[in-house]
Amino acid sequence: MGAAIKRKSSPAVQAHADEPPFKKILIANRGEIALRVILACKEMGIQTVAVYSEADRNALHVRFADEEVCIGPAASSKSYLNIPQVIAAAEVTGAEAIHPGYGFLSENPHFVEVCQACGITFIGPNAEIIRKMGNKAQAKATMQEAGVPLMPGSEGIIETVEEALVVAEQIGYPVIVKASAGGGGRGMRIVNNPEELPDLYNTARSEAKSAFGDDAVYMEKYLLEPRHIEVQIMGDLFGNVVHLGERECSIQRRHQKLIEESPSAALTPDLRKRICDTAVKAARAVGYYNAGTIEFLLDKRGDFFFMEMNTRVQVEHPVTELVTGIDIVKEQLRIAAGQKLSFRQEEVVQKGHAIECRINAEDPFKFTPCPGRITALHFPGGPGIRVDTAMHQDAVIPPHYDSMVAKLIAYGADRTEAIARMRRALDTLVIEGIKTTAPLHRRIMDHPDFISGGFSTKWMETFMEELKRDPVGDPR
Ligand code: ADP
């Protein structure tokens, strides 16, 4: 094993009212989510082990963990995705459990099985659930059986262009061809007519093959101006499943979320109840436990359709934490240790409003990645502002990983106050040395469509056209 391990002297664990669910866990991730898990562990009196690639030697998750293990070179495939190295790091440090964060190994059923075989607790659901939900075509079939409303589409995988043409004709154009193993907005093609279909079907398959190692695709009706509404679920090993309300994630670019909020301005109390109850039903249908998210598309008539389930903590979980007061990561740790959910459905109340802006190291106008060194940094604070980040002065953003550098989250008594606080936070955010999407977010916070809450997943496209006429400038 090439893992270099270094132990730091750490202060004795404080006495806690509750026994910590674990003594020591390893976090198989990097960046803000690794740090987020470490913070939860510090509060709970759990020792932490960070793993890192050679590109992340100076990263904050490494500095703030109790122990650290280098697991390989910069490339994810050789470090954060390297199962033998991650497991070896857990064994050598005596970590009882592994928190996978999101991305990397978080939805890899094989990794879960390896953990189990090595006697290490995986902080998430079991391999069978992940496998069932990770294959989107299979997940849809499972949801159909459970009576969850589905988008009209193919029954499972589409094997040939001829079959694709027949199914598209049945459901009506436009349609969307999606990778069954897909994620991160990749492997999807929108098809407007039969002439386009053969080429787009084939490119979707080859993109799926190169991105996910699996060229299986399926098809569904493409909704023109839907809203993306998702429901946070938590379940324990005793069969208790609850929801923590919805998140609105319609502000997206190229099918990737930019801004998320909770609650959604689009839901009436009745619709909220129906969509959240449906999510609980969907989770129960697969015997779900730990944290998960059921994603739906909502059309203009108020009909909603199951899209997919993510079997891990989401990037946007903080907005739910702020409006419910529930610490999702701590709850994940308790559930993994076999404890009962610490709250009942009746105790979950959405109070106030929270908005999250993903600050990416990108050119805000062209959306091209901008890795580099941060020369000056100041994060906003003050009432109602939370910043989840692993950035620090002089940090170098490696080109090997995703481009998110911080999540800026604003909480207010209502949506208007949350927006006002987000504006003020963006105005007092300083990140120099790299370009970020912060100026773009600042513009969105002033836009009448955003302020009114009347937007769909299509909105960013129109907004980008507006921006072409009036490019983003740094407001400072
Ligand atoms: P991924 O797992 O790659 O994130 P999803 O299935 O969650 O993919 O879809 C991502 C986004 O793509 C959705 O939030 C939505 O904006 C868009 N999308 C997916 N399916 C449809 C559809 N049938 N109609 C309209 N938009 C869709």
C-alpha cells in the first residue's frame, strides 16, 4: 500500500451528553463536503480521517481532520475513486465507518459491498438499494410498481434506432434520450423530430459509454418548461421514513443546478403535501434508509413526475437544514450506527426561507472552468449567512476536480429577506485571482423573474441571451 499516513496530536474528545455514534470515521471525499462531514464529527466527538490526493496536500479537509492519509496522485481514478487505497486507509487508521460525501464513490454499490466485506460501515443505504436506484431505467420500473407517477416514456432500455423512432412517435416529440447510468446532467439529448433522432440517439449512447462505461439509454417525454422539485428523505433501519420538505432547483445551466431554495415558491400547501407524501411512498417502496433525494419534474398544470432518486447527501442539503433546523449529516451518522431517527414526521416544520448559490471557479459569462490560485479571499458573514467551503487564501484550485469553490447560503424569515441577505452576502464576498460565477448570481438576485419566483428549468437559457446583450460585469 502506497498510502503515507501521518497522525496529528488531537485534543482529547470532549465528554458529550450522548454517546457518539462512532469513535472514528474516514471521509472518502474532498472539498467542502469533506469539511462539512468533519465539522459534524467535531460536534459529535467523532475522530476523523481525511484521505487526499497529491493535488490536495494543503487542502483544509486534510488540515482539520485528526488523521490524514495520502491515497494517490491527482487523477480521481488513482485516488478518490481508488477503492483499495480508500479501504486500506480506513483499515490502517482503524476507522469504523466511511462517509462517502457526494460524487466519487458515494453511489457505487461495489464500494459498499467491499466496505461490508471488510467490516467497515458505509454511511448510506445498502448496495442493493443503490444498484436499484442508480440504474435510472430500472428505478423508473420500480417506481411504476409502487404507483409513483412517471414521465411518459420507454419501458426500460431502448436497444435500437428503430425502436427509438417507434417510442418517440408514441409519446410525441420533443423527447429526451437519457443515459440509464447518467448523472451530473451528462448523457442527455433532446430530440425535436424524427429526422434528428438517429444521430442524437447514437451520440447519447456513445457519450454514456465514455462517461459512465455503460451505453444503455432510455427515453421520456421532454417537458418544455418544467420546474425541478426534489424532496429530502431520511429513513432509519427500523423502517421509519420521513421527508424534510422540498427543494426548488430549477435555476440550472446545461441540466446542472446553480441555485437551490427551500421551500419552493411554486407549491401550494396541498401540492407540497402530495409531492412529499409521494416521495415517502417512493422511498418506502425500496426499503430506503439513510439520506436520499427523490427528484420530480413539475409541469404547469401542477402534475409531477418521478425523475430519479439520489442515494446520498446532496450538494444543496444546507437549504433544507436551515429551514428545518435538522442537521442531515449528523442524522446520517446516527442512522448508520443503527440509531433510530431522532425526530418524527410531525416534528419537521419548514420555517423561513433559504437560498443557496453555487460559486464555481468559472468564467461567469462563458462558463469555462478557471482553475488557479486564490490571491485574496473574504467570505461574508452576518445574520442568516452560511458558507460551506474548503477554500482558503493562497489555495490553488486543481483542474482535476469539479469547479465548485463555495456554497453561499442565505436564510431569512421569508423569501424576500433571504434574497436581500444573499445580495448583501454576494456584495461582500471577495475572491481574487480566479474568475467565479458570483457576479452572475448577483445579477440573478436582482432579476424580476427570480424575485417573482416564476421561473422554470428553461429560464437560464433566456437569461443567458439577455446577458449576451449586457454582459456580466463585476458589480464591485
Ligand atoms: P442527472 O442525474 O444527470 O442530474 P436528471 O435526470 O436528474 O439528470 O435531470 C437533470 C435535469 O435535466 C433536470 O433537472 C431537468 O432540468 C432536465 N430534464 C431531465 N429529464 C427531463 C424531461 N423529461 N423533460 C424536461 N427536462 C428534463
